[in-house]
Amino acid sequence: MMADMMILPRARLGPACVLTALAIGCADIGPVQAQAYPSKTIRLVVPFGPGGPTDVSARLVGRLVQTALGQSVIIENRPGAGGALGSKSVATAEPDGYTLLIGTSATLGVVPALMKDPGYDPIKSFVAVAKVADSTSSPTPEPIQAS
């Protein structure tokens, strides 16, 4: 069973960031307006070539997200190394919510298990946002032809 997931890069927070957040939270600061999301184009990275099932799922999701949020969504196919290249590009992107990955069991399970260093950690590098699809496949033998 393979599930496609929309994933964000995990924010890199250290102790200094936590202390800063506490200090700001305790300070007497007036109301602050948060920037509306999304305020710029969203990139949806597909770590496989165009035309496959993951790409088709991403394009459907991209269209729905674009309609719902009123912001452009660009589908970026980044194939290579079994999906590791595209996944690494999202893992190292700014964790601002504008670069998303369509992750699969291959990119989040198989590649990290088979490669010494795919350039990302499937647990620490990403945060799951939404389940996009389930896909099951089972090999079936060709029918035997009687001669």
C-alpha cells in the first residue's frame, strides 16, 4: 500500500529560538498582524517524472488548493535517485509553508532504507500536512494459455 502525502519541511528550532519565543511572549507588546497565508506562489514538488500516478495526484491537489486559497500553485517535477533529489530539495527549502512535497512510501521509506545518505531524514525533515491518496497494487500473473 502506498499513500501520497503532502509534506512541509520541518522548522529547525534550537534552544535559542525557544528562549527568544518565551521572551517575546512575556514582553508587553501590542497586537501584531500576521501575514496572510498564502501571500506568494506555492511550489508543490513531485519527486518523480511527469505523467505518473504521483504527478497526476499532485496536479489534482494543486488545482484544488489553487481554487480554495486563491493563490497560484506550481507543480515542479524533480525526478532522480528514486525520488531522493526532489525530497531533498524540499527538506532543505525554507520551512515557510510555500514549498510542499508529495511524499510516497518510496521517498519516505524505501529510499532512506536503501541509501546511506539520501540528504534528508524522513522523520525529522518533514511534517505531514494532508493525506492525498491511497494506492494499492498487487502483481498478478499472466493467465496460462492452453495449447
